[in-house]
Amino acid sequence: MASAQAILDTLRSQLDLTEFKKLNLELSFDEYLSLVLETPGTTRTAYQRVYDMVLSHGTEDVYENKEKLTRFKFFTEFATRHADGIYGLDRPLMQLVNTFKSAALGYGTERRVILLHGPVGSAKSTIARLLKRGIEEYSQTDAGMLFSFSWREPDGSWVKDPMHGEPLQLVPEEYRPKLLTMLNAQSRKPHPYEITIKGDLCPFSRYEYKQRLQKYNGDWMEMLRHEVKIYRLVLSEKDRVGIGTFQPKDEKNQDSTELTGDINYRKIAEYGSDSDPRAFNFDGELNIANRGIIEFIEVLKLDVAFLYDLLGASQEHKIKPKKFAQTDIDEVILGHTNEPEYRRLQNNEFMEALRDRTVKIDIPYVTRLRDEVKIYEKDFNHDKVKGKHIAPHTVEVAAMWAVLTRLSPPKHASLTLLQKMKLYNGKTLPGFTEDNVIELKRESPTEGMSGISPRYIQDKISNALVAHPDEDNINPFMVIKQLEEGLRHHALLKDEEQYRYFKELLSVVRDEYEDIVKNEVQRAIAADEEALARLCGNYIDNVKAYTQREKVRNRYTGNYEEPDERLMRSVEEKIDIPEGRKDDFRREIMNYIGALAIDGKRFDYKTNERLQKALELKLFEDQKDTIKLTSLVSNVVDRATQEKIDVVKSRLIRNYGYNEASATDILNFVASIFARGQTKK
């Protein structure tokens, strides 16, 4: 057994102090100016740093309904690494990052409160949490480094500026223009932002500055050389450095000093006055968030007195600590709220000033099925759910219902809500183009701002997992049962009408799931590659003869016969090709084969999705009676049939993700449907 010392020695061999030294770098003021010339980005404002942090993770172009959107990998790859992936919100996140960009360039939005607005559970808190974590990690990189300063005490110790201000604020006002001109002219690296000095020292550092300037007879350069030390600032939410979080509490137990700091009464006796900055704790959330970001949780639930502090903090970048002059701050102010609270703000005429200083960014629920599925797969997958097999489509049906509750009923008479969801998910439907999808979204601008929250879905999937301790498999019907049972007690349902509507949508989802599994079983039965190839070859031979007005040679008799119309129609009817459109479809197939031949490629039915589907359905119709799937219902299965069923089961396991038990369940379920005569048309 290894000794404790051996364990520690092993860990010590992996110890790398290089990173520690970089993060604890200390400089003189002269050395800091040299560093600014080398890397002017160290003096960026909070908004500039947040914007650059998001961009540092990279971007990619994505297309949604013919519109090019920028996807920021910070919200996908970085978020996924921290178990906080955000899906389906490319458009709102692009609006948010564009707001950061505008603020970084000084176009006015840096003087606003950014308000994330949306229904409960729509990822508002997740976005705020990611931004805080991102800027925290960015400050530890070479690209994101920033600095603050500390003062030498008479006993030789050092005391840090309580609001960790920018070191260039130590330069007197009258010398700043000349210094900035030279710094920007001589900067050794191009940078998108000019070096600027915004704001002044906090009251504490202002006091220390004046006291030391007396000692050096007004020579501020000499004073900075001997009395000030520059140190690297690492932002940290846990250490309350550059990242603040403010949450509403009971108004009797909360006052504005939590935002702007309070008097330290124990130090009044030492310094003799409650207006001495050394007797004040600059530890309010707005103080400690200077140079970084502050999150206001449910910001509009705050008492009006707190919201007044936001007016100056956003517009003037100043706060008013008790008994001190207005103090400069530089931070991103990010709040989030839900719809009822925002309506209350709109209806409150006394809060017009705050509304005017707010940039509202809507964060809706996801309305694209594949993105909603990703939200749940993050928590409910085979790696996390040990000892339970989650049958295919279990998460999908729950996500399907959630999305349906959020969509507005389509105004198009021939379009169902389920079809609308499929169009949003990128599927193609006859008679509908991408322009139709754009129009559908345009006529429902508030889509996604109401409906079922992802939290409810997650809770009910969890219930399904624990409600069947003896079951090794969790299937969609178990989840649908939990969704329906919990609906009656859902706290956010408005009335009986909404309850009935959501329950009807569960029936829609149940029917859709039946169609999905019937189709999978059909494809598993018809997955005989050789039989499909033979059927395809036979169909193509007849189509070729038909379009070229020729006869087909019978491979058995050798005689030439008319094209087999019955065979061709039996295939085409499976994909709803009407009699009047059969000639067009057959010419389309032949043109497709001809185009491939010109390019030197061979025709494969798998490359034509519609034809593949038609052939599979035709083969299924031909084979289902030989397999006698319905005999499963009566539990009377002969050996030959059992062997064929086992082949189908193995295909379900191999191709669709079932295990032995869930594949058996699905075959029994589909067999019961066939026994009722409900074969897929």
C-alpha cells in the first residue's frame, strides 16, 4: 500500500507553478505602462472584455429559413463543457451579443440595463451564469488579463483598492489626454479599441492618493513609483472579485447598502468619523462587480428603492455610497425577469426612466423539436441513467408535446399543429416551401413565450424513471402517463380550457408515436437488402419500358410482355402518387437515373428517399403475412415464424437503438395494432 508521502510525491511531480506565477504577476506603474503598450487590451472596459470573451470561443454561420445567423460557440461548446448547453436560441443570443458589440464600441447600449425576458425555464439564468463563468475564466488567460493596484501601508503591508479600479485612473485628470495620445500612437499591437481612461478613483483610493501626494510634495510620478503596486486581477464570483449577484429578499431584511456598501461601525472609533472612507466597506454588489459583470436575479421583483440605484449605475456609470460622492463603476448590468413582472413594469408610470434605460432581449422557449430533444438528452442518456434502458423516442415524445404546447395554431386551413412542428423542425411537406415557414413564423411573433416549461418535462421523465423500480426499460408510454397525471396539478395552468387543450395534444403525440414505431417495424421487416434490390430492379425495368413505350422481357418465360402496371402502381401508391401524376413521377425517376449516368454514377434506390420509402412499404406489405406478426398477440408462434421475428428484432436492436426487452415490447405493441386492422396506409 502506498504511503501518504508517496501519494503526495506523485502529485508534486505534476505540480506546475508557471500558471500560478502568471496569475499572481506584480508590476511597478512604469512596468504596467510598458505592458499596456505591448498589449493594449489590458485596459478594455467591462463590455469590451465580455464581447471579446464571447468571440474568443469562435463562431460559425448557420442558416435558418434562408437567413444567415451567427452561432457563437461560447453558448454551445463552452456551455456544454460546463453542463449548461443552450440549444435553439441562435437568434436571441445573436441579438444579445450584438448588444455587447454595440456597447463595446460605445454606441450607447453600454449605458443600459440588459434585460433577459421570457417565460420560466427558458434559459435566462443559464445565460447569465455562463457569462459570469466565461468572464471568470477569460480573466485567467493571456488574452483576457486585466490589472488593479494596491497601496503600501506604513508597516510595509499592502492594501488593495476595494473596487479593484483600473491602474490608469491613478494618472491625474490634467495629464490623461497627453498620456492617452502617446499610448495610442506608440501602441505596438493593433487593437480594435482605443486606450481610454474612464472614471475616477473610488473614495478610499482617492483618500490614500491625497495623503501620499503630500508626502511627495505633489510629485505624483514619484509617489506612484514608491507607494503603488500593480497586480494581476483575476475575476472570481466565489471571491466576490469583479462578479456580483443580487437576489431579491424580504424587503424588511434587505436595504440598498447591499448594492452600494455600508459603514463599518467598528472602524469609526479608529478613524473618528463615519465619513472617512477607511471606515466604509465598499463591498456592495455594485462595488465588487466593478470591472466585470453583475447579475440581478428576477430584477423586477426588487423594491422600487433598489431600482432607483440602477438608473445612475446604468446611465451615468455611477453609484452613490452612503455619505460619499458619486463613485464611478464600469460593469455589465444584466438582469432577467418573466412576463408578469415585465408587464407590471410597463404599467408602472413611475418606472418610465428605468424602461427607457433597458434593452429587452426576449428569450423564448425552444420551438424546434431537435433542439428541445437535446435539452433532455443532456440529463437523460445511457451514461447518466445507470441500470435503466431508455427506449428510443422516449425523450422525443416528451419534447414533441412540450413544443406543441408552445406553438400557435396555424391559420392555414390545410395545416395541422403537428405538421407545423415538423416544418419548423426542417421536414418538407407537399405544398409547403421554406417561404411558407417564414410566413408561419411572421404571423406568430410571440410564439415560444408561453407553453410547458422544460423543467416540467424533466420532472416527469425523472418520475417515470423512479416510478418503476422493477423495470429495466423506460418507454414513451410511461412518460406520457406521467405527463398526463401531473397536468391536473400543474401550478402554471391558467384554466380548465388550457388543461383540456394540453391533454388533447398528448393524444396527438401518442398517435404520432404509434405511426413512428409502426414505420420502424415496417422498415425492419422490409430491411432485406437483396429483396429490396430485386424489387427495385423489377420496378425500374418496367418504368423504363413504360416511358420508352417498349415491352419487358419476362425473366422466367423469356417472352416480351407489356409493362406491369399493377406492380408499378402498387409501389407508387405507397407514397400517395395519384393516378394522374404517375407519368410525371416515372419520368422524374428516369431523368434522375439519366443524370447519374451522365456523371458516371450508378443508380442506388437509397439515394432517392421517396422511392426507398415506397419500396420498403411495398416489400412490407408482401412480407408481413408470411411473418405472421399478429400471432404474437395470441402467443402461438411456430418455429419458422419465431425465426423471422427474431431477425426483425435483431434489426430493431442494431438499426434503431432498442434492446432485447424494448424490441419485444414494440413488436407486441405493433402486432396488437395489426390485429385490430390498423395497418399503415
